[in-house]
Amino acid sequence: MHPLRSPLLTGSLLLAIGLSAQAKPLNLIGPWEIHSLDPSSSSGILFSRLQIAETLVDADNLGTLKPGLASRWQASSDQLSWRFTLRDGARFHDGSAVTAANVVVALERARKKPGMLENAPISAILADGKDVVVVLGKPFAPLPAVFAHSHTQVLAPASYAADGSVTGIIGSGPYRVTRLQLPQRVTVQAFAGWQGRKPAITDASYQAIGRAESRSLMAESGQADIAFGLDPVSIARLKSSPRVSIVSATLPRAIQIKFNAGHKWLNSPAMRLAISQSINRQAIATALLRDPEMAASQLFPPTMQAWHQATLPALAYQPEQARRSFAALGWKPGADGQLVRNGERLALTLRTYPDRPELPLLATALQDQLRQAGIAVQVKVGNSSDIPAAHKDGTLELALYARNYALVPDPLVTLLGDFTDDGADWGVMKWQNAALSQQLAALGRGGLSAPQAAAARLKVAAVLQQQLPVLPVAWYRQSAAVSKALRGVSLDPQERSYRLSSMSWGR
Amino acid sequence: MTPLTSRAWPQRLGYLLLAAVLLFALAGPLLWPDYAGQQLMRFLETPSLAEPLGRDQLGRSVIARLASAARLSLWLAGLCVLSAALLGCLLGVLSAWRGGWTDTVLRGLADGVLALPGLLIVLIFSAMAQGGFLTLYIGLALAQWVEYFRMTRARSRLLLASPHVEASRLLGFGPAHIVRRHLWPELAPMLLTMMSFGLATAILALSTLGFVGVGIQPPTPELGLMMTEALPHYSEAPQLLLAPVAVLALTLAALVLLRPLEVNS
Amino acid sequence: MSTIHLHGLAVYQQQRCLLNPLDLDLHPGEALTVLGESGSGKSLLAHAIIGTLPAGLRAEGELRTDGRRYPLHDAANRRHLWGELLAILPQEPVTALDPTMRVLPQVAEGWRGDGHLARDAARRRLDRLGLQAAEHHYPHQLSGGMAQRVAFAAATLGGARLLLADEPSKGLDSAACDTLRRLLQQHLDSGQCLLTITHDIALARALGGQVLVMQGGEVVEHGPASRILSQPHHPYTLALLAAEPQAWPAIAHPAAGDWLLQGRGLAKAYGSQQLFRDVDIDLAAGERVALLAASGAGKSTLGNMLLGLTAPDHGSVRYRDGLSRTAWQRLYQDPVQAFAPHVPLHTALHDVLKRCGQPWSALEALLHRLKLGPALLQRLPSQVSGGELQRLALIRTLLLRPALLFADEPTSRLDPVTQRDTVHCLLDELARIGCALLLVTHDAALADKATVHRIRL
Amino acid sequence: MDSARQRALARICGQRLLQAAIVSLLVAALCFLLVQQLPGDMAFRIAAGRYGYDYVDAAAADAVRQELGLARPSWQQFAGWLGQLAQLQLGQSLVTGGAVLAEIAHHLGATVQLAAASVALALGVGLPLGLASGLAPGGWADRLTLGYSVLLRALPPFLLGLMLMLGLSVQLGWAPAAGHGEGGNLLLPALTLGLGLSGLTARIVRDSVLAVVQADYYRFARSKGLAPWRVFLRHGLRNIGVTVVAYAGVQLILLIEGVVVVESLFAWPGVGHALVHAIFWRDVPMIQGCTLLLAWLFVLMNTATDLLCLAIDPRGPAES
């Protein structure tokens, strides 16, 4: 190269980088297509994550609630009515003010749809001046957490068509939508009327890219600045890429196997424990998740600080023990190694779904590990709805899925649904435990002192560990590939926000 | 059949490749029978003498999976092509023989199916039951029969209207004789050519379906599925991706080369 | 205009001589016609002159004209003479015309002079040939005769001095043959040279000039047409002339017997084109009838109708009772097309024997009588000569002892000698079993000799 | 235009219309079968599509069932659906609730854009290769083209796409790897499809060049004294065009099939992409809509090639 040209070139490059730091829009990619604008749809959460729409309540990394559109909230003394006071001066992106009446309309619409609000015993939502009042049928301590869920997004009245369908996203967050190209792309820009700190990233767009391999290649080639939903192997590879770094957060999510506890073979805790002992979680986490720490020793991951119990004995791989337990239950290996009892061979069906790409892979690994233990497992990879459907008609035997215990920031809401007496689609099946129900109900009513609550949670975790109505397999670490030019990137363990407003382009 | 040595080199190469793939698909599963056994802690083991292609992400033997996948692809594709050819030929001859309404209806149906690209038919069928061999088979066979139908019908119509068939009829011969002496010898070589091509299409479709995620379900090894699974490992274990790609490419190249090539220099 | 000389013209395949050296002089206005049997190397002659021999063949000798010499072994040195000195009259005019181009530009592109004048020249030429209405037509809209005239116009518009016509009358009916003759005559009259290669003696006679008789790659006789075609010396030429139907001695025909079939008020149309209507026809056992008409008049259709292969639009056919379905047989114009192409003759005939329950000896007797060797049966239909195959086709029908044989131009593709032999065999064998004959032909002389009654459509 | 050509035009349009009608019926029947055969409860699947795997449960499924009237007998649904189809209303997506026609209309533009770019690319590469090998059969260009086409035939489109992504995008950084809406996004998917088609195109062109050059009329034109290049221009190109166009019409099926895979790989928001998603969610009206649209697109392209044939060759396309 010519000696003079080199500094010139460097200079212009620097200039270009400097300029681009001002103007360059941020490219986010993820697997989620935008099929609908309705907050209750699976796409709704995207508008929360992009900080376009707000909910009344927000949450931090640990799920501690903090003000959102409501600046404070207060339960009545009988715990049957909650009052949420709206933030002063909040405005929608179309310039109109956020009023309590608007919020009530949005929440009433949400109540008519299936979703999170069903879990709370709400009898009415009313506007009272600047306050929104929620009337309950019975006490429900985690109610504010429910109003942190994206199903309860507050959209401006102009977002709705006459028939109640959502035609546009007019929220009140720091970013406003500039362009919507369903099902692939949303482009946003910083909202000038936002009351909080002005975001450094002024322009961003989210694009849905269906295949994981395409996403990792886009990150690798620098086409995308942040890529979500990467498979473990790509993450391992991208760690050595010069362009991107990997940012991770452990999620309050567990990959677990649901048992049909009413099944004639699966109805004893001893049997379920023996199956648990046949599973080498360490190997699965190492080989498939590339993350040995993610081998689940109990249901609740350490990131659920309040619920994770360090004192519980860990679930471990004990094939010898398992063999003895099977034998004690009458299951003896036949000539081909498969367990037989009274002429019946131990064969089960495991259902799972491909929406989370690691699940079929994990199912395959589990299938082989259980085969070595003498259990013939047929893996059925189908639609995610096959699991609740099979739960309903009672044909389910085993199901492998990833359960998010932070659908709302307080896991109690999900636990109350999943582990109550009659079972639930994504929780237990034909299993109940009076002690556990009692503890959960007490937590739900609220009013327990902190040590009492902690004791109740320990009891719940202990029962689950002993009875194993669901079998924890692995925990979950969310990772994203992030361009090295970006600063201030962190992942929200609650998966509520991409935190665009706190990022900036580095120098 | 003309002897192998008198054929053009591309064809000879095609036979050689096909024989190699067939040998691998038939003998491979006997030599390396355990395609499902995992040794999780030995994932992505590099190739060794015992495991010539190493182990995959679940610590399974790659060569065993590859052999089994090759056998499955050839077997399923062969079955589809045979069924499609049989159905297409029968309907084609029927249509040409009966003419009239039979012909009109069958031709309309064939035209309709023709406008429905094969992959779409297979996709719709796989949507009905994921991973079922039967649906895949029906879908692939239904997507392919039209070609055979059209060819058989067109040729048979010409042949049935030809003087030699008329002469045979005047001589008092019945349909069996006409099919055996007049139609079959004309149709057979074309059918063979089409079937080799159809086989390639079917194998390709199978692997594509595996890639789209509606084909054969794991852990059954299938070429497209193996590629999809191996894809993330392309940099850490390239042999994982290259092995199924090579088998697929060699099979397809063999089938393409088998076609009598129009090299009339 | 000067004479074109060909000196020492010969064709070799490696060391083997396919065409022995010969000298030719082509004088303006005088036709030169090469007569000979198939495979006598006639077509090689034309290719050697133009420079289009297939790969592997080599020409020797030279072409001399206007004081220039063109050695024939170098095919490329005559390329620039195409259209200017050498022109070719295509054998099959329909396929020689570009299907995607209108007639006028196809003719005009042969023009050698000023480009502006090409279209006018072409138009004038087409007018002269009576094709003024067709100049904007596409080839597929032309009849066979029109296509022939267009091809002639296209080949000759450039004014090439030598026109080469290779088997120009092959497959043409008599009307088209007449047109062809007139065209070639016109060409000669304009003072050009013409080299025609044919086995059609009538055409050679009509063109006059010089005649060259070839047999097995060798010229056996050479001289003016008037002498050679009336007083030939060489035995081959003699045989060729004697084989013309006109020259055949009269044939004794058997007497007709009982009625065989009656067709009444027969009519057939294809689309809007009426082939024939109100045709009455009677055939009696052993009777010999010729069906004469121009091409496209429905001769074959009528024959098929009588055989029951085609249903009439109107009218009906009555057959004498007591005859089996296989009593009605047919011989085809092209015997190759009458046999399943991939089945050896042995198998094909064996199938027939099995079907009619006759012993192998019946076939052997027939083969013997028709002078065919049994070794022939090991071959495929395409590997047997036309005359032999037509006789095998005859044998195949005779095995079924037919009552009527419908022979559709059975000899029109054969050279005269083979034609004569085949027709005589046919008549002898039919007389032996008392079978009637319905012969379709466009050759009036043949009809005269081979049949008793004639029907015109 | 002469009457023969008008008749041919009418025949082509009639035939193709009939074909489109039959394929519509076929797709409708297949989709009906699909509804009948679907394993599991349709309402559950739709709920999974709408609300996501974390939220699909019996309650959500009940709500969907009520809203969409899925409790009706399937034949009633099908009858209503056929009625809609007859009025060219493709119904509403079971997942998003939006009108299928409107949703696909967005995708159609992307698919057409991709298809056009691929065909242009295939011709750009395939024509010169085919001409070069057809004019010198057995020569080096011919052998090269043969190898090229065999290689491309042996590569499944998804693999070719991945290789291009890795090479052009990750290693060289010449083009965006996937996505839509930025400049250059079209390059890789079009290249994947176009290269795949070009191998075949080259062989077709080569064969038809060879056939034309050996044809009687071509040799006759040569013998009229025209220079070789004039013969090629006057008689070669058009006749080669006829066969190439006619055959290309049949091969367009590869394009439609490729579209499905390539769009999914490159996240190109076309009809094929939508189809794969719809199949995943068992969104039957959407499957029907996408399939119909792709089939109609194919019929339309075939009609276009037929008409092009007719424009070049007065005899019109050969009867199918």
C-alpha cells in the first residue's frame, strides 16, 4: 500500500465508524415471526421486548416488581381490591394521554382472550380518576405480577379497530413503531415524547429469521447486530468469531419430563425416581447444551433465588440404584435387556415438539439413555399442542418440554396453575399432594412473613423433589450473539425486554 | 442390454458409482449395525479405525447412521418410483386404450396434478402425519405418477394407432399380446430412464423434507436430517456434514450419469 | 454458361471404395440422371459433389468449371459455391422449410444479388410458380405440392448453375410427380445444369438428356436417355426396364366366385373435409380390384372401412356369413411399420403360428415358395430389406387363410425389380388359396396388370 | 393475426384455464383430506400457533374452537370452504385470523421477484453455456457443461444455499446472508435457485441447438449459400427458442419447488415460506391458499411459455 494512503484510509475508516455510530440502525434477529398484533397472541410479547408497549408493572432481573405504566400499587386491606396509580404525563405514541379509562379498555379486551389474566380471580377492572382498580373474587397476592405480563399491554384506543381487533401498535414505551411488515419485520425509532432517559440507539429493527442456522450465519457475517435463539453448538462456534461476542443469562426455565402419574406403570414415586436415576443429566448438558452447569439437580434453577433450594439432595445419575429399584418394583430385564413385568414389556411414548430446537435432540438422547436402562421409548415429535391435547384425553405418557416459570415475574402464579390438585396442561397430570397444594395456596393468599414464605417454598420444592410428578432434566441459559461494536447489552432473564434503550454503539 | 464396456464413459462411471453406493447401503448396515446407540460423552469424536467417520453430536457412529440412511433413502425412493411407475403405466395404457371419457377424466386429473409441484403434494401429505413412512411414500408416489402416465399414454396412443398394432389386431391377437409384444418393448427403456431420474428426484425430495422438518423423524437416520443435524457442527466436525452430502451427491450424480446422454459428437 | 466437369470422382471409406472413380460432364440445359438400385452409391455422389459426406468418408477427384479446379477431398473449398454454383433440391420439401418463418423470406434469402431486390425477385419467382397467395403462409399451411414448389424456388433463386436433386420423386403421388417434372424441366429450359439421382425410370425418361446407370458403386451404362431407355445393353439396365409394370406380360386372373362383402352408401369426413360419400362397393371371392385416386382422397380409409377397422359416417358394410374375423387381412405400404419393431421375426411369426394352430412346417413351405431363407427370421424387422419384409408380411397373412387381402400401396417404396417380384408372388399365392385382392395404388400401369376391376374415388 | 393463431390462442387459454380449475379442485380435496386426517385436535394446534407453546392449553383451545366453529362436522366446513373458494375467497388464517388472500398477497410479490431474478440468472448462465456446448458437441465446453449440470443436479438446493451463505456471506462478506428488505438480500436466494436451474437450462439449450443445427431446414438454408452466422441468426435462434421455451415451461416446476426450500432457508417472505409455516401450524386455509397460489403461478408461467411458443412458432405448442 502507498505510504500516504494508509493513514488517509484509517482516517476515513474511523470517520465512517464515527458517523455510523450516530446513524446506524440496530439489527436484531430472532426466530419469532409476527403473525398478529394482538397482545394475547404469541407475537404480542415482541412489542414489550422492543419497548414499544408498556404494562402497568415492570420487573428487574430477579423478578422483583418495579413501576411500569403504574407508578405505584396498593391492595385494599381485605386483599380483594387493588389500586394502580398511573404515571404522570405518560403519553401514547400518537400523542394522546394515557388515561385510566384507556387502560381499563385495553385490560378488558385482554380479559376476553385466553391468557394470563385467566389465572387471577378478577371480577372487575374499573377506572377511578387516575387510578385503575382491580376487584378480586378472592385474595390473590401475586396480582401485580400478572399485570407485568405482556398479555396486559396497554395500547392506545386508536390501536383497535371497531371489532376489537388490533390494527396497529400504539404504545407508550421509549420506542415507537415506524414500519410494520408482517410477518417479518418491525422497525422502531426512539419516541420523542418518552419521559425517561433518551435512548442512545435511536433506530432499530427486528427481523424474524426462521432457521437457527441462517441466524447464526447472519450474526457471523455481521449482517445482524444481535441474534437471538441460537443453538448451543453455534454459540460455541460464535464464541471464537472476531465479530461477535456471546451474552448469556440463565432463565427461570426448566426442561422437564411430565409424567402421567395416573399411568399404571408411572403411578409410584419409586418408579419415577428410578427413571430419574437412569438419566445422565451431566452428559446431556455437556454434549448437547455445551454447558455442564445446566444439568438440573432440582426443578427450580439457581436463578429463581427464592425457589432454588441449595440444601436439597441433587438428582443424580445412579444406574445401579435404578436397576435395583426397577427390580424391586417387579421389572426384570428380558433377554434383549428390555424390562418386563408380568409379561408386559416396559414401553412408553415421549411427546415433544420442535419449536425449541434442542428438544428433539434431548428427546433422542433421553430415548437412548432410557433404552440402556431397559425402557423402550418411542419419541413423537409433533406440534406443541399435542401435549395439552394428550393431557386432556388422558393418552399422554411422557412429555418433554421447556417450562417457563417466569411467565409473570412471580413464579407463584405459574406454580399455582401447574401444581394444583387437578393438574394442568403444562404441569402435573393425575397427581396431587395435599401438603404441596396447601403451601401454594397459603403463598397465594399472601400475608405470610418472609421466613414463613421461605419455609413454604422449601416445602414445595422438597415435595416436588421426592414425588417427581415432573422430572427436571436441564435448566436453561439464554444466549445471544452480539456485535462487538455494541455496548451495554444484557439479557433479561425474565425475557421481558431486549433493553434496547440502554445500549449504545461503542467507539 | 449392451455390455458395459461399450457404453459412454459417463454411463460407466454412473454404474460404478451406483454400485458403490448400493454396496455401501446394503453391506454397511451389516458391518455397522448400531445406528442409534449413543455414547454421549464421546460426542463429536474424531474419525478412528473403529469409527471411520467418527461420532456425531450424540456420540453415535456416523458411518452406521450413514449406511442406514443410504439404505433407507434408496429403499424408500425405489419403492416410491416403482409404485409411481406402475400406477402411471397402468393408467397411461388404460387411458390410451379406452380413450373417450376414461381418457378425458384421467388426463384432466393428470393435468391438475402436474400443475401441483411434487414437493407441494408431499408437503401436504406429510402435514397429515409427521414422519410416517406411509404418508411420505404415498406423497412421493402420487407426485411422480403423472410423468409416467403422460409418457405411457402419449407413447401408447401412438403405438396403438400404429400399423403394427393394427396388423396384430387383424391377425386376431388380443390385448395381452399387444401389451407384451408392442407396448412393453417400446416403453421399457424409456421407463428405465425415467425411473433413474425419478429415483434421484425422490431421494432429493426425501432429504429436502428432512431439512424442512416434515420428513422422517429422528432418531431414524436420513440423509437430509443428518445434514440438518450436522449443520451447526460444520466448523468443529466437518466430516459430519460432508459424509451425508457426499453420499447424496454421489447417488444423484450416479443416477444422472446413468441417463443415456445425448453426446452425439 | 460453361460446362461443369467432374473428373475422377470417387468415394472411399478408409481403403474400401464405395463409389468407383467416374467422370461426368454437366452441360447447360441438358439433364443428367443417375439411375440405380438402392445402396448403389447414388446418394454418395451428390454428397461428394456438394462436400457434405458423412464423417469417415472421403471423396477424391476434382470439379472443374470456368477454368478453376476444386479438389473434392477438401469439403470446405466448395462452401462458397453453395447457392452460386451448386444448389440442392431437398428430398423432403416439408422438413426443409423453416417452420417458424414465412414463405417469402425463406425464398428471398437465397438471392445472391443486391439485398433490396431480394424480396421482389422472390415474389416474382413465387408468382411464376403460382404461389402468389402463399407468400405470407407458414410451411405448415402449405400442401405437399406447394411446399415442393417453394423449396424449388428457394433452392434456385440464387441462380446456381447446377441443381442437385436426390431422389426427388420419392413418396410422391402422380400429380406431384408431374409438378416435379415440370419444375425440373423449367430449370433446364433456363439454361442451367441438372443432376438427378433416382430409381424412377419415368422421371428419367421425361427429363431426357444423359442417363447414367449404377450398380454396386459402379457405372454400368452411360449415354443419352433416348438410347439407354429404349435399347439398353447392360443386363442390369435391361432388368430395370423390364420391371416396369408397363413392360410386364399379361397376367391370368382367376374367375370371381360368390360375393364376399357389400358396401352401400359409404361416407366419411374428417372434420370439415369430406373424403368421400355415397360409395357402393362389391367384392367377390377371388376377385382382384384396384382402388385408384389422388392422395388424400381416402383410399386407405375406405379400405379400412371394408376391413371393419374404421366405422363409416353413413352407409354400411355387409359380410358373407361363416367367415372368421381373421379372414380380412391387410398389407401395408411400409412393411417395417407393420411389424412390432423390437420383436425378432422368428418370434413374431411363431406367435402367429401358435394363434392359428398351424405347424412350423406350414411356415417353412411358404418361406420356400416365396424364396426366403429361414436365417432371415433371426433378425429384427428393421434389419431386413423392404422387399423381403413385404413378402414376410404376406406370409404372415397367408397363414391365416384370408378371404380378402387389402393391399395398401404394397410396393410403392420398392425399386422396380423388387416391385415386380413382390407383386407376382402376391398374386400367385392369393390365387392358390382363392383370396380376393383390393389393391390401392396410384400407378395406373400396375393396376392394369395386377387387377381386373378398377374403382375410382 | 391469422385465424389459425387465434384458434391456437383460444386452445391454450382454454386448456390452461381447465388445468387451473382442476388443480383448484384437487387442492381443495387434498386440504379436505388433510382436515379429516389431522392427528389430534385442530383447535389445540391453532391455539398453539396463536398463543405460543407456553400458553397453549385446554382453555385456549376451547376459546379457539368456539370462535372458529370447529365443532361443526368437517363436511359442513368443507362445503362452506368450497363455496368460498368458488368466489375466490380463500378464507381466514386459523392462526392469525387475517384474510388469507391479503396475507398471501404480501408474500406473492416477494416470490415473483425471487422467481423472476432466478429465471433471469438461469438464462444468463445457461444460455451461453448451452450454445457453446451445442455448437461444438463433444468439445471442452460441452464436457464442462455436462460436469456443471451433473454437479448442480447432485446438490440439493438447500445445500447449495448453505454453501453460498458460508462462502459469499460469512467468508467474503459480499452479500447479506439472509433476510428481506435490505439491498442485496435478493442475491443469495436468487443465486441458489438460478444456479440450480442453470445446469438444466444449459443442457436443454445444448440439446435443442444440436437438434436445430442437424435439422433439414438448417442444412437447406446453409446450402442456399447463407453464411453460417446468418443461418444461425435467421433459422437457429428462433427454432432453438421454441424448444427451449417449451421445455423450460415444464422445468419451471423445479423453480416452484425450489422456492419453498430456498425461501425458508433465506427467510425470504414468499409464498413458499408461508406454506412451510402454515404446514407447521396446520393452518389449513393458509396451506390451501399458498398451494393454490403456487399452483396457479405455475399454470400462469406455463401459459406464458405457451404463448411465447406461439409467438415464435406459428404452429403453437405441441398438444399435451
